Amino acid sequence: MTNILKLALPLFGLLFPLTGSAQKKYRSGEMDLRIEQREESRVAVGFSAFSLDNHFVWCGSAIRAVEDGNYYLFYSAMDAGADCPPFVDAWVLGSKIGIAVSDSPYGGYKQLDICCNQDGYRPDSSAWDAQMVHNPHIQRFGGKYYLYYIGARDPGASARVKGKLSRRDRIQQSLTIGVMCFNTIQDFLEGKVTCNEKPLLLPRTRVKPDNVLEPSPEGTAMKPDNLIMVNPSVVYRPSDKKYLLYFKGNVYDPHWRGIHGVALADNPEGPFTVQDDYVFDFETEDGRKLNAEDPFVWYHHKDACFYAVFKDFTGSFTKGKPGLAIMKSKDGIHWELPEHSLFMDKRIKLKNGGWIDVDRLERPQLLLDENDEPIVLYAACAITPVNAKKDGSSFNIQIPIVRVTKDGN
């Protein structure tokens, strides 16, 4: 397999060898934004960023609707304000899923509705996903839309716990993946969805030294779906007509680290069977495990290859600064880092030619063209550190991916 994807700013340098030696190169496009100062935070405002008044916005997965040709952005949002939890708690305690629309894939999204968990932080245990919904990932398979997401509810103070857990931690340790199925975007807006009555999957192991909800018996061998299942990404594998659902679990060895696994199904709504394989699993020369998060996986038919873009916490995957990195795989199970594994560092290019460094650039989702090549990168973004804030200073950013011509333009 000769295909690699290479990124180095200022070029967004995706390299697709289509005939063995011919390559197509891309760069990150300019974003139509202005930066505003709001109290202690800097925020992006304009065509290339989607935000919502009095809310944090996170995640963001877009699709072009076949029924009307418009582009729809599914995003996470949390109520923000002085009386609300800070961001680090808000997403767990009451994340909602909303939808916005644009006639352009590159931005200009306008709010339509908050469709899931409209009551936000209000305690609710009426369904498995009643307290929070997050990480939307939209796909279309076989003439139907599938919105994969994560959800949770508080199992209650009487739940079996080894050690001590706050309400926030009980909810966090209950996170798992579900899917909503619908025929049209209008059906979704009207609540005409199926498949979401129960989770797609539940963690098979709950191994943690202490402070753990419903712990597995002592000596249980840990699986990749340990404690939680979050960050869904789903792709179709043509070789055997299987649907692959990627997810992140948690381990503590001794400190927290994200691990990844994959589940297989014959249909996009499942049932999915979790494999024992660890995926996206790399270590340094001295044996230290690397920490990844937020994979977006797609299959490129001409290259006969899977690619995954993901968050690199420390720059260990790219041997550089933290940002977004890329891997490749022939079968979707066994992954390798290309020679140039940097996909994008944490900078955005403005229309006036300037660059802005950002503190958070996460949950990457790509919009692909008919040839499986990316045309827009959607990412959750915050310019300044956001965890402790209550001011709603996060947004989704839409980064154009522009083909570079032979003369370099």
C-alpha cells in the first residue's frame, strides 16, 4: 500500500497517489472569521464558525441531504451562563444535540432546533440517554440516515460503587453509544426516529483500581470497551460488506488513558459485535502507550485504504506539537502511521492572511466528495482554555480543504 496522507502547515498536504506516482495535494483554506474579545475569552464569529447564544457548542458532523441539497450540521450544545456548570462538567451533566442548516458546506450555518435532551441539565432518568447526548456522527447508508451518538443517565446514588463517585462521575461512567435512524432530515426534526430505544453496545468490562461504577470482578481481563464507549465513527467495509463502529474506552494504568476498539455488524443499525482487537494502539520506543481520541474514519475506494484522523494530545504521534494526526489501514483493524502523520496543528488561517493559534481543535469530522476525498474539516474549537469557563466560548469551525494546483496555488 503506497498511499499516504501528509500534512504540514501552511499546506494542508493530503497526498493521494492515484496511479502509483500521481498525487493530489491539498491545503487548508482561508476562513471567513473575525475574532472578538468577550470578557476573558476570544471567540470566532463569522461565516466559517457556528455558535449558539448562551451555549457552548462542541462536536459537529455534517451531511448533504439528498432530499433538498442543503447541508445539515448536527452538533452538541450545553447551556452556558453564570448559573450553569463550567464546560468540563457541562457536557456530562446536560449536553444536547441540535441541528443547523446551510446551502454551503463551507459555513453559513443557521440554527434550526435543539432536537435531543431539550431539558438540558434537569435530572432525568426516563431513558438510557435521558440525561445527556453528545458526540453526534451522521452517516447515510442504503437510503437512510443514521445519527450515531453517545448518551447516559445517572444510575443513582444507590448504584453499586467501589470507592466514591460524584453524580457527575456516575453519569460519565455510564456513557455508551446509540443510534437514531430516520428517512429524511424533516423526519428527524419532527422526532420520527427509530433504533434509539436502547444502546447499541454496553462495555463488557469495568476495570479500574478504585472509584468505579459497577466494577468487574477482581482479576477480570480488560477489554478495549472498558468502562465507557464514546466517540463513535462508523464506516462501511466493501471487502466483506461489514459496518465498522469505532469507539473509545478508558483505562487507568496507572493514570487515565483513552483506548480504542471496533465493533462489526451486517447492518448499520446493528447488532454490533465488539472485537477484542485494540485499534489506533501505538507506543514509544521506551514502551509508553500513546493517547489518542476522537477518531474519524473513512474508506477511500480508489486507494482501497482506510484513513483515520484523530486528536493527538501531546504530539507523540506526529513527533511535533499537539494537534490532529492521521493513520492508515488496509483492513480497518490493523493501523499504521504514515511517514508524515501530522494532519493539522492547532492553527486556523483567516481570510486576511493571518493565523490564529487555538487551545482546542478536537472531534474532527470530514465532509467527503463523491471520490471519497475531503472537502471540509469540521472541528470543535476554543481559542482560549475553556474547561473552567461558563461563558459559552466554544464553537464549531468549518475549514475548507483546497486542492493545490501544479503551480502551488
